[in-house]
Amino acid sequence: EHYKHHWFPLVPSKGSGYRCIRINHKMDPLIGKAAGMIGLSHERLFQLLPSELTLWVDPFEVSYRIGEDGSICVLYESPQPGGKTTKQLESRTSCKEEWRIGRSSPSKNYNMMTVSS
């Protein structure tokens, strides 16, 4: 519902600024609202997520970056109608390694999450 007038499957990058979700030592209101709906407090959410996280939610792809200088990694990708595929920005192995060791945020223990369709 939040993206209703900002979702363009035929032009996936259109509206991407609106669909960029940021945690930069402050919680993005959309993430805070979603967390509240499943019973997570803001305090617990800050414990679970990096202090600097950018998430791009586009048609057919969700990608993220940890820290300001991190690599952009694809979290979820689906085929586009008509057989088009989105380009993968980094290998999944390097993104997993960055998640574990290459971030600028203080060291924390993270659980990896797998998303499938």
C-alpha cells in the first residue's frame, strides 16, 4: 500500500528514491511500523540491524548496502515479465562476507536470512 503510486514494473528504477529505506543511526518510519506490527520494539530492532543500512525495494529486486562505503548486494531477485533479467551487482559470497566483516557499524552478531518466492 505504501508504494501504491510509486511502483512501475515496466520501468523498475522509476520511483526508486521513494522506495529507498534508510537506517542511519535513526530508524526509518516504515521499518519501525513493520517491526511494531510483529511485536518488535525499536530498541530490539536497533540490536538486530546495522546502524547504517540502505535498502532499495524495486520491482523484481530488493538490494541493500551496509554502511556508506559497502557493496550493493542483491537480497531478492525475480525474473521480469518477458524474460528480462536484472543484473546482479555483486556475487552473493562477497555480500555475505561484507555482512559478517566489512561493515562500518560496530561488531554485532547477525543471523543470515534467506528469502525465497
